[in-house]
Amino acid sequence: MTLALPVPTLSGPLALLFPGQGVQRPGMGRDLDRLFPAARAALQRAEEVLQMPVRRLCFDGPLEELFRTENIQPCVVAVSYAAHQAFKERFGEIEVKVVAGHSLGEISACAASGAFSWEEALLLVRERGRLMAAAAETSPGRMLAIVGLNEGQVQEIRAAAGSEGGIWMANLNSPNQFILSGEAAAISRAEEMANRAGARRVTVLDIPLAAHSPLMARAALALAEKVRQLPIRPPQIPLVANGSGLVLRSARSLRSELQGHLLRPVQWARTMAAMQRLRVGTVVELGPGRVLASLAAKHMAGVSTWNADELLVEPDLG
């Protein structure tokens, strides 16, 4: 049933954020499916488009199946689709100033902007996941999150760890949160060095590949061709590019962004800075987890932050 509850006030210019791979968890989307007809319809539509058991994978796993790259990516986007539809069901035609997505989430953001449909986004992401999984078979790698060091320290670690193999900066999420991608030996060396340097948290991610690195070159080339063939319309809502931090308003600029986004580092700190320049007052993360909302809360002074569970689910569960 639709929630018969007071609708929270979302103050100031509103930004919608969409997460990427790494936020997946069993149970994601279950409450949205239960509470919102629009979310349930979105997940059903995702199953039809993808020809895969999206709800079973999202709700119940099993973990080893959900955590396969070719399944993670369409499932995360499907839950973002459901959250976006639930958001619209609850808040109606509320004005959105800007959208943005982290890595994979940039495709969700394009769909939310109206540049192409959610169905087209799901099909593109299915190919993205398949291509990246295949690339990881021939060019395996891992990803390492480092929190609590500055960019100079992380770059020194990356350079030193490069003696063990290829390693690159994949995500610059904030002034003290970074992700490295690279070959396993180099990632292990960087993990040791980051711990010795006193990082607050050092974590090898549950992502079985090296995204946003040259190890994905073959996948990036094939995905760029898929994007070239995709009908893209000018966005109805501007999108902040996660590589440059520029506000994109044309179909041409979105196509260029998507064609390069698999190799280019994610500069999320630039995305947050762009939103501050746009005087965003509230950010809402639509998808599993609270990664992007938490980053915004820490690094965007005075901004109100929500995620899908806080805004849509928890009022009913409480």
C-alpha cells in the first residue's frame, strides 16, 4: 500500500544521487517493493527487461550469485530505479535541481534526468557488467579503499606499490577518502603501506575487478560503442559529471561522458563541489545504502542529507 504519512519537507534546491557497485546487500529493495506500488512495478519491469530474477537476487541472494559483477550492476540499478519511482510516488513532481551518480550510478542518473529510459539504462548496465566481468577474467585486479590519508600520501603509496604491478587512482571521493585499482600484488602492497601510514580504514573491496583502470580497456572500448548507438536526449534535469564535476545539459556532452567513464577516475569530490556552487540544500541518495549521503553530510556544509530507507521506508517501519 502507499504510505499515508506526512511528507517530509526537502528544503532548498534538491539533488538526487545514485550509488555504484559496492553498495549491494541481500535484502536491498525488499521494503520498497512491499510499501510502494511504483517500486514494485519498477522491479517487475526490470525483470522483464533483463530476463533475470532481479527480486530473488536482491532480496535473498545467494551472496555468491548476487556478488557476480554481471548480476551486481543490473541489480543495483534496478533498486535505484525502484527507489526513484517510489520517490516520485511519494513526493510527486517536486523540482529537482541536479542529478549525479557515482561510477555505475551515473547511468542511473542519466535515466533519472530523462536522457534515456530506465529500460535503456538497464540494458546498457547489463552489457557493462558482462563486459567488465569478461575483462576481469583476462586482466584480473582488485580495488582498495583508503580513508584518513590525504591525496599526496595516497599517491606516494600508489607510486611505491607500482613496483609490484599496475595500480591506479580510481576514485577521489573526498579530501581523505580514496580508492585504488590495480593488479592483486600491487593492491596488497598498497594495503600494507596504507596501514603503516596510519590510515583510519583500509579495506579491500568486495568488487572482483579493477574498475576505472587500464585493466578495463577492452570493456571500455566495447561499452563506448554501445553508448555510441544509444539514443540520448538532452536531459530534462542537468547532470553533474563524476569525472570533471561539470554540469552537463546536452545529449552530446552526456554521450561523451558515458563513453569515457569506465576508464576515467571518479572525481566525486569535484561533484560535491559543483553541487555546493549550485547551492544545493538537500541531497537524496536513491539506491541501497548511504555512501553518497554520508559523504555529502561530511563535506557539504549545511546540506540536509537523506537516503532511500530514511526518507521512504523507516517512517513506516517505526
